[in-house]
Amino acid sequence: PRRVTWRRGLDLNDRALRHVVTGLGNGTVRETGFDITVASEVMAIFCLATSLENLQQRLAKIVIGESDPEHGRRMQITAADLKAVGAMTALLKDALRPNLVQTLEGTPAFVHGGPFANIAHGCNSVLATQTALGLADIVVTEAGFGADLGAEKFLDIKCRAVGLEPAACVVVATVRALKMHGGVAKDDLAAEDTAAVRRGASNLRRHVENMRGFGLPLVVALNGFRDDTPAEIETVRAICNDLDVPLEPCTHWADGGAGAEGLAGQVVALCGSHTAPFQPLYELDLPLAEKLRTIARKLYRAADISLTPGAAKTLANLERDGYGRLPVCIAKTQYSFTTDPDAKGAPEGFILPVREIRLAAGAGFVVALCGDILTMPGLPRYPAALDMRVDAAGALHGLD
């Protein structure tokens, strides 16, 4: 046996710590690991459930493993087989109720559920959205981490799951992001650079084209920063004019609701003018691999996808076991259309590497892990827990 040692300052993002072997000497040996809560299947189920009953039905479908072969075939073991559904529901039943909060200006809002859009489906709960639609004429909801991730999953997974048809789309852009996509280093973003804004416009153009592909009318909201200059804002306006899409600079970060009144007016107008039918990106009858290929080619502009042998085998098994009609959820970096976070702008013709496939049967989709994306992100090199202590008087230190 090998000893495991801990050294101060160990990088917890080290790949060796992301893979855990369990069952040594006490059960079935298998590789496992940790997922951040917002990337878990339970979070996805929580956000896609339409009722308490539906929550239980989805939890029951979670596949936790397979049995030993019986008569030449393996049997899937679910949470229902483990009789775990009741206990899981007991933990979630109160959390399933949407939280009604208000902004500083008294605007009502629901804050409920939070799957990350770079590794999960990136949308708030169905219950919150449906409740809001019953209370207001227009409901604004967020699908985070870029239109190639959050918006695609909102439209192809959440909307399709519960029959939602969005009336309009807001693509959020910033001068800072456009300059970064134009090659400006983070430390230099405060300096005016209209040329970089024009270079980075290829990224905005791609997002606009992608959203139009779903049949949605849209407006670009330019989220303001203190260092934005009038020349840079006008450069973005000229870019949007070329794209034939309205631009609304927003200063709600400083002026509250008054700083987004123009955007609100644009959204109301778009909702009233919406006539084209909403169109998901792919049909559910497509094989799983073809769904992945469709997203890669149409949204990311990749030449193709590449599957590791393990990923290809898992896809074949899922098709065989009756999961072929599920939508797909791509997990990749949010910083690029590729799996390389440093590939800015709007790359084309690359290969999208799919390293692993995971089934989320309860959530109702298949997850494709692409590139080096982590399902346990955000771990520091030096965890704050190392400095936590309780002194002799019982006082807690290390939380400041």
C-alpha cells in the first residue's frame, strides 16, 4: 500500500486529487470524484422539477451504477432501487418552494436554483419561471455563461422540457469583454482601444447569429463599466448597426432601474413584435453523437467533434439502453467557443474534444465533458480551512 501525504500549499486542482478510488478492501473498487453542488444531477433535477411529485419521480430515475452481469447483461441500479427517494425528497421539499425577494427598488424577483452553465444546464428553476409567468405580463430570466452555453441549454433543455416559448432574447455585452476578445490583456482594459473593440466584435457577431438561429428577435445590452469611453460605446453601436440589431447601453450598475429603462422598452417592443416560431437547435430523434456534433458545428463553428474511446462506448451504451432521445448538455470553458480558454474571438474549423459522457437520467439529459473542464472548479491553492482554529476560550478564528 502507498501512503498518502499532505503538503502545505498543495494545489487542490491537481488532477490526482480529482480522482478518488473507493472500495479498496471493502466493496467494489471504482473511480469516483467530487462535483460542485451546482454541477450535480440533484441540482439539475431540483431546477427542472415541475412539482413535488415530479421531483420524486426524477430523483427515482438517478442511475448510481450497474449490477454484475446477469444472463449476459448488466442492470442499472437507481436511487429508487436503493429506496433513497423518500430521504432525498425530505431534504429538498422545503427548498423546492421558490424564494420571492425584492431589489433595492422594490422589484419582485425569484432567486431559486443555480446550476452553472459551463458545466450544468445554467438555468434557474422551472417552478420559479412558471410562478413568475403567472404573476407578470413579462418575465426576464437569466441563462448564464454566454449564449453558446447558458442560452443554448435554456432553449434546448429547459424550454423543451416544459414547453416554454421565449418571446425575445437579450445578448449582454461589455466593452471590456470585446477588448479582451480583441487581444487586450486584463491589466490594460482601462485604456481606450476602439481598434480592439472592432477586433473583438467577431465574438459578439457569433452570439447574435447563434441566437437568430433559434428564431428569436434580440437586442444587445451593453453593460457599462466606469472606464468605458464614448468612442468605444459608439464603436459598439456601429458594430450593432452592421448586424442590424438594436443596442442599448445600460448603467443600472450605477443608476438602478433608471439606467436600464431603454433596454426595458426595447424588450417590450420585441415581445410585441415576435412572429417567427421558436426553433430548437436539433431534433431529439438525432443520435446523441449527432446532437453533440450539431451544437459543435452550428454554434461553436467547429469542424467536428472527437470522442475518446470511453466516451464513444458510453454513447453507444446509452443509445442501446433507451436514452438516445435525451437532449445533451455540453460542459466546456465559458471563455471561448473552443475548449481552449485562451482562444478568443470567433475561432472556426477546430475539433471539439469530448473526453467523457455522463448520464443524468433524472434530470433528463446527457452531459458531455469537453477539454479540461472541471466539475469541481474554483478550488484555491491554499484553502481557507487551513487557517481555521478554535482557541481555548472557544472563539473561532480564520473566517475573516
